[in-house]
Amino acid sequence: MINKVVFISGASRGIGESLANYFAEKDYYVVGTSRNDFNFKNKSKNLFPIKLDITCRESIKICFNNLKEKNLLPTILINNAGITSDQLFLRMKDDEWDDVISTNLTGVFNLTKIFIKNMIKNKGGRIINISSISGLMGNPGQVNYSSSKAALNGFTKSLAKEIGSRNITVNNVAPGFIDTDMTSYLQEDAKQEIINTIPLQRLGNIDDVSKLVYFLASDEASYITGQTISVDGGLLMY
Ligand code: NAI
């Protein structure tokens, strides 16, 4: 029998890789994708790497057909892949806007659109989007990124309302500052300044995010949908 299948975009490193390992250790079968060829450092037999650019609908279709043939269509979809291309708005180039929106927002649309039908057929599923507190509180230099992540909040709520009756939950996880390649550009003093604003006085680690996502994917979270949940050490409180 095939274990539950989880599809994770952007699984070659950072939060996505941590998520992949986390689910694989719990006996899920993990299909992890990334733009470039990659291999999981962990050699678990439950981890299946695929090269896939989530902005390319043609490649997504091919990937879908391959997974269908192997009976590996996911019941849990984790839309994790994301990019930044930071620039002050007045200097932001069209490409910097387009690239971020097409990966962070349209990429989520592309994957969700293709995998949701099978979830409906199976009468259940989980869709978890990795958003950001930047989409909730804004951040100078990130008009493109904040817009893409804020849009995921609306995407999540509207889709949750449409497909709740099909026993599919849709949620959004909004990490704060997590120690990954994406935040590695920060100088030590800038990092310290950020840490001073975080009530828990540290950057998050990738496991902090994995634990929340794992919970949202589990049966225990079956009555939670349409939510954006922050994992940010208390940086943003309502
Ligand atoms: P990362 O830069 O370490 O990894 C991103 C992954 O996405 C890589 O595997 C990359 O190959 C993949 N990717 C990028 N564009 C792609 C495309 N077009 N097609 C397929 N794969 C693509 O990033 P990190 O830090 O692990 O972030 C993961 C998610 O968490 C992103 O959505 C990011 O916006 C979000 N996030 C991260 C925070 C942080 O502090 N690191 C804070 C808030 C949100």
C-alpha cells in the first residue's frame, strides 16, 4: 500500500527540504520539487525529487501525468516555493515584479489547479500555502513580495469557502524571519536589530515551520480552514 503522498514545491533546501524530511520521517511519501536538478541529502526511500519550475504549466502537466501513472497524486499539497527580488518601489523593474508574482502567486494557482481535482475525487485533502508575515505587515523593499504573499491570504480564504464542503482544508502559514538562504543576506547587525523586535528573541528555525505545517496536514487539524497562522516568535500580534 502506498503511504499518504505529500507534494512539496521548493524542496531542495530551506523550509521545503525540512518539510520533506519531516514528513518522510513520519512515513509519508514525499514528492519534492525544485527549479533545478537536486537530490535530497537524506537518503530516505520515501523522498522522491523532481525538477520542476512551478511557473511552467507545460512542465506541471507532464509532472502530473507522471505522478498519476505511478499512483502518486498527492492528498496533501504544500505550496512552499517562493522567491524574493527586493528593491525599493521607485527602482523596481518590471521583471522584478513579474518574477515574484509568477512564482509566489501564479505558481500556487498552477499547482493547486492541477492537483485539487484528485482531492475532490478522493473526498478529502489538505492545501497549505507558505505565505509570510511580510504579506501581513508589509516590509520596505518588498512591495512585490508582500503583494504576492498578501494575495495568498485571499486565495486561501476564497478557496477554503469554495471547497470546504468537499472535506478539503486550505490554510496559510506565515513565517517570520527564519534562518535559511533567503535570510542569509542579512548582516549580523541587521540580524540583531530584527532579533531585538522579536518577543522570543531569536530567528525562527526551519523546524518551527515544519511542526506547524505537519499539524495542519494531520487529521487533528480537520476543523481548521481558511486561516493564516503566523510562526514568527511573536513579531506580529493582532
Ligand atoms: P529558499 O530560497 O531557501 O528555498 C526556496 C525553494 O524554492 C528552493 O528549493 C528553490 O529552488 C524553490 N523555487 C524557487 N522558485 C521556484 C520555481 N519557479 N519553481 C520551483 N521551485 C522554485 O527559501 P526558504 O527560506 O526555504 O523559503 C520557503 C518559503 O517560505 C518561501 O515561499 C518563502 O517566501 C517563505 N518564507 C520564508 C521566510 C524566511 O525567513 N526564510 C520568511 C517568510 C516566508
